[in-house]
Amino acid sequence: MAISFYGCQSPDSTNENDTDSSAAVKLITLDPGHFHAALVQKEMYPGIDSQVQVYAPGGPELDAYMGLIKQYNERNENPTHWDEKVYTGPDYFDKMLSEKKGNVVVLAGNNRQKTEYIKKSIDAGFNVLGDKPMTINFENFNLLQQAFAAAEQKKLLLYDIMTERSEITNILQKEFAHMPDIFGEFKKGSASDPSVVIESVHFFYKYVSGKVLTRPTWFFDPAQQGDAITDVGTHLIDLVQWECFPEQIIDYKKDINILSAKIWPTPLTASQFKLVTNQGTFPDFLQQYVKEDSILQTHGNGEINYTLKDIHVKTTARWEYQAPEGSGDTHYALLKGTKANVEVKQGKEEGYQPTLYIIPASGTQENEYTAALNKAVEKLQTNYAGVAVEKVANGWKVVIPQKYKVGHEAHFGQVMQRYLQFLQDKKLPGWEVPNMLAKYYTATKALEMAAK
């Protein structure tokens, strides 16, 4: 895909040292403290210069990022060829702003200053692709609003990395939820019986690109990483908006009503902490969360009950130490319709693989519904060839060909492809910015409520 880029044309764009001076997109990676920064570069993309400018303080987080890039460059199958130009020093951010050696800043790391980095990068004329969350508290939500306003004025694109929109079961759940003959309409639900329920469980001990992930110690500090409700919780809120009201503008000032929210800890022992951080002791900034000298009370869980355009929603983001053997991060999602529920499960019964079910309402005429469902599946073949349904005890299981199950790490490349298309189009879809604001309003306002 050849990209005709605009905005923040680097004064160094014709530098003889550029590995691909014709490339329109020149990446800058800023302080890559999270492995998502590397996953964006797990593959090469037409139209992106293979030379990447990196600005960061030195240390193990930068080393981990560079190690993953090296791994991708040296793999046997489809190796990448990124050329990383690294600047380290206490003035790394100011250096990035002044040198202007690229036009798209990738942000995935410590979240304490992320909103400030976003705003200042936009002010300096850079486009920004930011990992979630763009902000971790309501105070900085106002700064994020300013950043989006500045981006609009300067014709720059500020966008966050929402990988869950690329997961095939989420995509098909959304498709079936907007088939009136299959799903009907969304039920309104109630606070005690919400019509949309999404829960995500993540694990501190996990593998990334085949290796055990080492997490920085600040990952466990809510002032630096954020609470679960504003971190992983943003994915869940995004899915609710994207699945229930696709391509519709959501106005956070009138469409969202937060009813209740709560946060609670996940205990982590000193030995568990050492295994995931390689650090033998809790740092001083975590001592306030350490109980009984050896148990860290992480800010690992959060729940929000709210209404979105009068539909009752409950989202829950949870963290545990380690997944059961053969499993990993899990996702549960239930959408309740007047004709059927559409549900994603990922438990032991599903082999810990996300599996989509269609459960018709009681009293449904099976023959008529089966005919309607077969017709709906036939229509899906245009975009999702091979998708089928299989009868189970209380409904149908959606059978999804393996070719669509590319895995979480591949979703970062799919997000990047979407972002490149937006850059080529010189705009985001009209609903994206207001809905990003709605998402971060929901998360940060809920945290403010829970903290009280």
C-alpha cells in the first residue's frame, strides 16, 4: 500500500542515511516500556521507513524492546529488517521534539506521563499512535480532550491501539448482534440484570513471542500503570461501544450514565513478584500497597455498571497471577437480545479458546429459527468464508475456520494497517474521536467514583 502522507513532514525526510527515503511514514518509538511497542513492529509494512528513531532512558525496558526487535529481525520465517536508531539520555523527550526525525510517534510504556507526552507530541506536529490507556485518571482526561482538539486543528491523527476489534469471535459477535432475524433488538436490561456483560482476565506471569515476559516494577503501581479499570478496562468499554453501536457517534455528556464502580486488589507474594520482575524486593513506591511485609495488594481489578444509550452494561477487568495450564488471558462477553443471546466463552469446556454461541430465547420455534440462522450464515460467507454453525444443547456454536484465528500478537499488525489507511485517507472515521473520548470518560470517571 503506497501512502501519500501529510502532516509533520520531517526536515530529515531526504537524509542520505534513511533506509527508505521514499517511505511516507517514519516511526518514532518513545520510551518503550511495554512490550506492545515491539509488537507494532512484529512485521514490516509498505510505506513505512524501516529506520526507526527510538528515544528513551536507558535500562532494562529499552533492552527488552530492543531484544524483541532483534528477535523479529533474526527469525527464520519472514524476518523483519528494522534499523533502530537509539538516543538515550535524561532529555530524550525534548530531543525527540526538537530533532523531528519522524512523523508518527508510537507510545507504549509507563502511563504516568503518557497524556502529557501525547499532548506535547501533537503540539510539536507529530501524529500519535498510542497504546491504551491514553489516560489513567479523570484529571488527565481533560488534557486528552485538548490533545484531540489540537490534533484536529493541525490535521494530525491521534489514535489508540484497540486490538480486540481484530479478534474474530468479537467481530462475529458484533455481526450476529445486528441481524434482526437472529438477535432481535438489544434488551435494555437493569442494574441487577445488565444486557451487556464483558469480563476480561489477564495474568501477570505470561509468555510473549515465546518467552516469559519480565514486567517492570512500576507496572504494579497504579500511579504509573493505572488501575485495571482504566487500563485493561478501556478494551472492554471500547468493545461495548463498537459492538452495540457500530459507527455511531457516542456523546459522553449525554449518552453515558455511570451507576456504580468498584476496585479491589489481587494479592501478589514477594516470590511471585520476583518471578515476574526479576527484582528481589518491593521498591519504595510500592510499599504503601504491601501488607504483612510480603503481600502486594495490586490494583488488579475493577468493575463498572453503567448505561450506554439506556442499555445497561457491566464491565469487569481482572488480573490473576498465572493462568491454568494450557490457557492464557481469557475473555467473556454476553449480549442479550430480544430473540437470542450472543455469547463468547473461553473456559475449560472451550479448551480455553474463545468460542461464540447463539442461544435463542425460550419459546423460539426451532425450525423457523434454524432457517433464519442458516440464511444469516450464508450471507456471512462473502466476508468470512467457511464460518458455520453447529447445534449444541441450548442453541448453536459458531464454527470458525482456523485461518481467522491469527492470535493476539498479530492483531497489533492489523491495528497498524488500519492506522496506515487512516493516514492515507488523511482522516479518522467521524465516530472514532468522539468515541475515544467517550471510552476514556467512562473509564476515568468510573475510577473517580470507585476511589471514593
